[in-house]
Amino acid sequence: DAKTTQPPSMDCAEGRAANLPCNHSTISGNEYVYWYRQIHSQGPQYIIHGLKNNETNEMASLIITEDRKSSTLILPHATLRDTAVYYCIVSYRYSGNTPLVFGKGTRLSVIA
Amino acid sequence: GAVVSQHPSWVICKSGTSVKIECRSLDFQATTMFWYRQFPKQSLMLMATSNEGSKATYEQGVEKDKFLINHASLTLSTLTVTSAHPEDSSFYICSAREGGGGNEQFFGPGTRLTVL
């Protein structure tokens, strides 16, 4: 079973920041937080991951709370092409056979 | 990021026939590959995990004789749906992880299977 809780859907105005929350209160010390997204009828796309510190890349920023029980994915300037289902996943990183387990995710709709 | 391809992107077949789906890692060697399926408006469900040169490990409820997985090389895994039926119609997605275990899981674009 997925170990994360996300809101089922969110709307965001184009050009504004999209902040997607995720609760993972049972995360263990060695588990990472991963974010993927799935645009309609495509395979999931990797966005970002982190352990403790906040992370930023060309796609997004990941803010992890100090107790690691929740995190927020930030898309700084959402565009229509960011409309997708966003999945927050916790998983051990250094275990090659451990697959990512997907929950229901958050359906983000970016509105013009 | 690493690229994973799938072929075909969509397939329509008659009930009772078998369908093979290929998954390739294009620019890295994948020691571990995963197969998922996704029904409409649902999340991805893991079907099986395969390691190069070994038998696949299937999730509970997934029939290994119906969904044959072969991971014969470090860049290719195949999923064969044998004697397909309409209830097997789904979106099948493969994923690959580079050797070393510390790398991210990259996903293929998916294959839409429709069984008539």
C-alpha cells in the first residue's frame, strides 16, 4: 500500500506557483521522497527526490519538513503543460529491486 | 534523464491471441526492470519485477503463466500477454533502473492494449 496521502485534485492559475502537499507520517529514516508526474496517456516522468534537505532542479523545488512527515512540491510558474497527475512516493533509494509504489496522486489542473 | 522506450505504443488484438510488448533502455544498462499496468482513472499497479538473466517476481494476484516476462539482456525486457481477453485491456508501462541501485526509476511511454 502507498505510504503517502495527497489531495485528490488541485487547480492552479497559469503563471502562478503550484504547491502540491504530501503527507508521509510513517516515513522511515532511510526512505527518500520522490515526485513523479503522469500526463494523460503517457508514462510517469521523474521530477525530483530528496531525503532531508530541500532540493531544487530545473523543473521544481521540493520542501521537506524538519520532521520529514510531510513535503511540498513547488512548480514555480505553472503552465498548461504542467496539467497532470502528480505522485508523491516514499521509497528506499539504495535497493535495486524495490519498485516504486504509486498511490492515487493529485490531479493538478492548470487553468488559463 | 535516461530514456526507456516501449513498442508498440498501442495494439489491438482479438480475444485468445498473444501479444508481446518490448521495453528497452536506450542509453543505460538496466539490471532491474518493472512492469506496471494501469486501468482507466486508476493509479499504476505493479505486476512484476525482473532482473536480467533471472525469473521475474510477480505480485500477488498476477498470473505468471498469463503474463510472461523475459529479461534476457541488460537493455531489453518483454511482456507477453498470452491468450488475451477483453479484461486484459489496459495501459502497460515498463520501468527500468540502472545498475547500482542508487539511481532513479525511469518509465517508458506505455503501451495501450485493447482486446476485442
